[in-house]
Amino acid sequence: MLDLAIRGALIVDGTGGEPYSGDVGIATGRIASVGRTGPAREEIDARGRILTPGFIDIHTHFDGQATWENRLAPSSEHGVTTVVTGNCGVGFAPCRPDDRDALLALMEGVEDVPDVVMAAGLPWTWTSFPDFLDFLDQRQFDVDVAVQIPHSPIRVFVMGQRGVDRAPATPGEIERMAALVEEAIEAGAIGVSTSRFLLHRTKAGKLSPSVDAAEQELLGLAEGLRRAGDGVFQLIAAVDSTAADEYALMRRLVEKSGRPLSFTLVAEQLPNYPGEKDAWRVFRHGLATDQPAGAPIRGQIFPRPIGTLLGLDLSYHPFSLNPSYAPLRDLPLPERVARMRDPTVRARLLAETPQSDNLPALRMVSLDREHYRLGDPPRYDPSPDEEIGRLAVRAGRSKADLLYDCLLEDDGKAILYCPSGNFIDHRLDAAGELLRDPNTIVALGDAGAHYGMICDASYPTFLLTYWVRDAAPGAGLTLPDAVRKLSAIPADAVGLSDRGTIAVGKKADLNIIDLERLRLHGPAVFHDLPAGGRRLRQRADGIAATIVSGEVTYRDGLPTGRLPGRLVRRGRTAAFASRTNGDSRS
């Protein structure tokens, strides 16, 4: 007797092969049969729907959320069944008590997680990275969680305030960093991560400790992977260096570690920031022609524009750093909207310029950016004529004046969209190029972070609608290719060989999707984080069921209360079966 049988689905198995009709049977958390199945305790009629492997996002920031929540939304609301966290060199372990404030300030600035939320939510019951894994190992989730050890906490743990201040590491300190990486991998970390990106700063504007670390220090992290004989390296490249030099550095890191490396790859650099405009093409050339022997380098890419969301109830908007906005910032939204409709307040805010010591924050609110109404359903490929500045010119108004009115729409709940990377000439052609590149991995959902600025964990739903169902003939992806890019390819990239395809013996992580009904809603603000903190969530219609370790976690977009997700330790991915036999209800 099977635990669960899914009947009559169109099976898209994640291998890239042609879909076929059939049943899938599940027993003790694994796929027991494919094609025809016997009787089961529970059955799901999936006729007229597709059955896919669970989706895998290897670039999230659930480091904090996984310590205080069981549901890792919004990823789990879009068919994601495994997440990898600890990206971009930021996180909360290893950490001594005296260094907690430094790591909180870093996560607040780099990943837009409010300090008050982390202060209320983080239990801080760990010091070492193995301690952190042991803590997560006792928790239950609606997805599986794999964790990387981040560079900045390593640096601060080894060097203290010198690490925060980005002092050069000594050979002895680099050796200690290598040992911490080795220890983390042996304890079950999926890899190590770092950032060389100039935008990664605290809210006060201080650079992340990892950003300008010397090559010898990065090679020390790679040495830790080499000693452990396992794990992956995740990196965000520097933009104040050439793409050729950054690719050469990544190649040396792989040669040192003998392990795979992936890095953030975006078409077109952020506007008004140092960096080569066509760096992405240089990186693609390196990926195609200059792969190191033994382990691959891959680009982590995103299937729509890399952009930010602005609004009165979000982290930034064009007037949020103006001096007269400061007394309004903490007012309840209805009261803030009422004050901003006062002609005197309006005139004062429109006459001022933003003030901040944080250069990235000033660029976030710059009127020079392109601004669009996002709408519901959201438009991620707006036309040039829809840009607020162009609308203002046609109306004979200033851009600031029209932006002010846009922010007050929908009683202050309106959201503006500022696309940048992957949006060359107002088209998604570059994103399509990256999607089709055999050396890329679809990722970068960034869930668990950017709570008031980005809501990109919805990308699986976007990919299946925009690039598959709704694409013009020959312009998109086939359904088998899209599913493979959401499942098997990211699973393989981080060594999770027990999932990502529908085959006998694989972990029973699955999605049942009504592709014709699949629809992405616009993001909305919820105040449901610790201490009443704010975050963006984005719903989808058409995902009939999501299954993790053989248990249905979502039906028609609503959580069932089951929490079969667990920490995934590298080298111990088969251990989940023994942990899912008991009651996993919340």
C-alpha cells in the first residue's frame, strides 16, 4: 500500500525529456513507482494538470527566517521545495555574542532585514557554524533547507573588529578561516559564499567585511573546500574590476578548491555604478570557452529584470530620504498618506533633495532611475511610454510631481517598479539569452531578504507563464526545458542528487500545476514578521498542490499545516526518510 498516488498527470520529469501521461506512487517519502501505480492511502486526481519535480532555489537568504518561522514563504508558495541559504557572504554563524550587533547591521544593510525584526526573532543559541546547523536540525519547515557558511561572519569570528573594519588578514588568520570552512562542510554545510560587490554595505554605508578581501583570503576559503573534498563556492563579483579579471579570479578559486563555483550573472550593470556595461558578455564568453578542469563555473541568472520596488509602505521611495519625510516615516500608513496630501507638506517634500551618507541608498531614491507602476497583475516588461518621467513630460508636469501622486494611489499602497539589469532597451531578450545558456542556473529568488524592496521568489511562476505558456512561438522555452531549469539543474549544481527529477528512488518533492490557470498576482505588504515587521508577499493561482517528502504542504495556494521539510546536510541527504515518519503537523 502506497502512502500517496497521483493519478493521470502529464508528467514533466525534470530531465528535459518529452512529457508523458501516467501515475506516480509515493511511499516513505520517496517515489516508489512512475507510470502505473497500485492502491494508496491517499490519492490525488491530477488529470489535466502537469506534475513536476519540486523547484529548487539555490540563492536565498532564509538565515534568519528559518530560525523563527516554519513556513519559508514566499518561496514555498511558488512550488519551491528546497532552498539554499547563506548566500552573498552574509549570515549569522559563526558568531560570538560580542559580534552579534555587527552581523545584524550587515544583514540589515545588505539584505534589507530590519534590525528590530532580527532582534525579536533570532534566538542566538549558537556560536560555531556546526552549532547553527544543529539548531536548524531540530526545526521543521514546509521546504528543505541547505546552508552555506558565509565569509563575512567567518572574517569577524576570526579577526573581531579588524574584520569588520576590513583590515588585511594575516596568514595565520587565513589558515583559521580555511579551518572554519572545512569544519562547516564536514558538519553538513552545502558550501561557502562571499561578496565582492560594492553595493553590499551596512545601513550606515560601511562596506561588507568581505568586499575587498585579498585574493589570498579567498583562496583560504577555497582551501577549506579542498580539504573537506566537498561543497560549492558562491560569489558575487566585483564591479570595480574588469569582468576578465573577475573571471580569472574565479577560475583560480576553482583550481584551488577543486569544487564547483557559481556567481551572480546579470545582463547590463546597474545604472550610475562603476563596472563594464557589457561585462555579462565577457563572463558568458569565459563560461563557454575557459572552464577549469574538474569542476565547473556557472552563472546564477534571473528570468526577468533585476529591479527594486518602491512605495510608501516599503523600504524606499523617491522622497523617503528628504528631511521633511523623517517625522512622517513611522506614522501609520493612513495617517502618513493624509499628511502627504496636505499641500504644505507636499510643497516642502517636492522642494527638498534626499540626504544620506549611504551612497547606494541615495541611488535607490534617485529620480534619474526609470520608474513604472507595477500593477496587478504585475508588469515586468513595461514599455518605454509607461515610464513615469515620460508620462510627466506628456502631461506637462515634473517627474517628481507625478511620482508623488503615484505613491498616493490605492491609499498609499501603490508600488513602483524600477527595473535595471536584464532589461536592455526595455526588452527581456538578454534574460532570454541567459536562460538558454547551458552554463547558467536559474536562481536569485533572494527570499528571506529585501523584505521591503524586492519580491523575486515568485520567479518559478513567472518563468512558467511568461517564458513558456504565454511566449510567442520560438521566443520562449519548452515546458520540459523550463522545468529542468527549475529543478534538476539547480539540484545538480549544489550536489543534491536525491532530488530534482521524477524517478523511482528520488525524494518525493513534487508540484501539481494547472498551467492554463497559472497566474501571478502583484506583491502586497504584510506586517507579520517578528515585532510586527513588514514584508512583501506575492500569491499565485494555479499551483494545485506542492508535495515535500511525500506530504502535501500546499493545496491551491493554501498551506495544509504539514511541515515535512528539514535541514539538508551535505552528504546526508538520505537521512530525511527516518525523520518524516512521525507527525509533522504544525
